[in-house]
Amino acid sequence: MPSQFDHAVGKIYDAALDPAEWEAALSAIAGAVGAVAGFVAGLDVRKGLGAYWHSIGHTPHTQQLYNERYLTIDPTLAHIANHPGRAFACCDYLDEQAVAASRFHQEFLLPLGIRHILSGVTKSHGSTVCFFGFQRALSQEPFGAAETSFMQDLIPHLARVDDIANRIHRISEEKRLAMAMLDHIDYAIVLVDQRGQICLSNQRAEKLFESKETISSIFGRIRLARAADNEALAAALRCATACDGAEPAAQALEIGHAAGGDSVHLIVLPIGVSGSAPNGEQQASAAIIIADARQQRSMASQVLKSSFGLTPAEIKVAMGIAHGRAPDALGSDLSISLATVKTHTQRIYQKTGVSRQVDLSRLIYGLPAVI
């Protein structure tokens, strides 16, 4: 069965990337072992219910009936659950007397025209047990050593495919939740990796990109209208992602509006851990907040005054700190002494409960805790 085995392996890896391919994968396996039906499934042992199910040769009604009424009394599942990582033909552990006494066989399996089962548990993760089963009709011979060996050799691949599918599902779910949170934020925000490649952007950011007035997205990267602004953004990203070996820090940029309106502020914040994710994708390591000056001042004043009781003077200092201004430069900007800046800074940190410039920036812009 070498060629059939290679064909089946290729098909199940296709199914890891696209669940719609499971029908072809199961058909390839069933053809190789001479089965009339088959499935791969996940059982949530805490709930006693199927977590997922891909099958051929079984109607949705049959699947529902198995899950709701016969799963818990299936003697073949009870056997393979005690021997994970091994394939078994049911004739190896169930004789005719056991079949005659089995409600599972007499009420469910035999009326479907099925008698012989080749099954095994591929792996367990959390409360989910992953297993497979292939069936032969009443008129067919029991599964033999060759078919059992075929499935035994396939088990490591089925286990690996389950890992891949779970990882893809988890990443997709995390991305969906992240997008939902980002879309509830009242300003444009873009998450990028160390190279500046866009990982996620909310709806407000997408609208800005579509307008192409001041900011656009080209080949998955943010592009500003002026070359000098692009260079400044690249430097801010290096600082925020600690590419230069320094402590990550928030940076602020002010760029002119192409249509002559208010200037646009970009706040670049370090987030998470840089580097490659387990699946080889780049992780987001910086958040770029995009807001016009009026929106920025309004948001900051509202958050800092109503939630933390900062005075107008402290709010101005807090905004400067959040944007990465050095204390002496901030004093010059606001026409106050360096000592006054330090006093305001101490009070700001006391009132907000944070101790770092990066955390103050996140607080001002109301970013979710995951960022």
C-alpha cells in the first residue's frame, strides 16, 4: 500500500489547512483499508460530547444519534481510549458473544449495515480525545493485520495534523478577538512587527489607508506622504521594539495633513514580545495610534481628568511624557522649570498607578490590557 499511504498522508495534511478537504482525505484512507465509511473526531470527555466530527458514509442524523445516545456505550471507543497511539481491529478484542450482548452493536451499528471497525486514539489535548474509526459492512471480512498496520503508520500524521489544525484555529480565534477589541477603540490603530509589516489594523485605520491623504498602506506597510516622515516612523519603530538594544519606549510623531487640515499625531508604543510566533509568523511588537491633534487632546483630557483627577497642568505634562518628551524639553515646551516637571511627573504616576512612560501612554489611549 505504499502509494496509497503517501496519497492518504498528503490528503490529511491538506485537510489540516482546509477542513473541507477532510472528505477527500477520509475517502483516500477508506479506499486503502477497504472501508465503506469512516471518520475522524474529537471527544470532549468532560462534557461527554463530540467536539468536532469529519466523516464520509455517515449521515448527519447518524452522527447526531451516535453523539447523543450511543457514544457513552461504544465498546470500541472504551477500548481504544485505554490504549492511545495504537490502531485496533475490533475482532482483536470483541468476539461474537460480546457483540451479541452490546446495545451499541444491536441497536445502532448492525441496523446501519456495519459490523467491523478499525479505530484508534491519535492523541489527547486538554479534555479532548482525538480518535478515528473506519467501518466495513456486514458482508465484508473483518479488518486484518495489513489494514491495522496501515492505520498504525498513519497515527503520527493524524496527531500532527490535529496539532496544526488546533494551532490555526487558536490563531484565527485570537485574531478575531483582537480585531473585535481594536474596532471598539475610538481612533485608528495599527499593530506591526519589528520590520514594520502590518499584522492587524482596525476599521478606522483601514478608512485612513483608503483615503490616501496623509497615510496609506503599500505592500503591507504604512507609508507617509513625506520621505522624512517615513524615516522618523522607522526610527520610532526601532526605539519602540528595542531593535537598538535600548529599553523599549513610546515615541510620538507629528505629520502635516495633505489636505491642509489639522496635523496628524502618530504614537508608537511597544507591545508584547517580538520575534517569531510558533507557526513562523511575525508577532506584533508595536502599536501605532493615529489621531488628529484635536481628537488626541480631547481623549487625553477626558481620560486623565475624569478617571484620575489630574489637573490641567498635570495633563499637559502627562501628554508630554506619553509622547516621549524628555523632562528638560518638556519644561521648555510648557515654560515651567525642570523641578516643576518632576513634581508633576511624580503626582501623575501616583494618581494613575503606573510607573513607566509606556504604561502611561497605554492608559491615555485606553488600549486593551492584551496590548
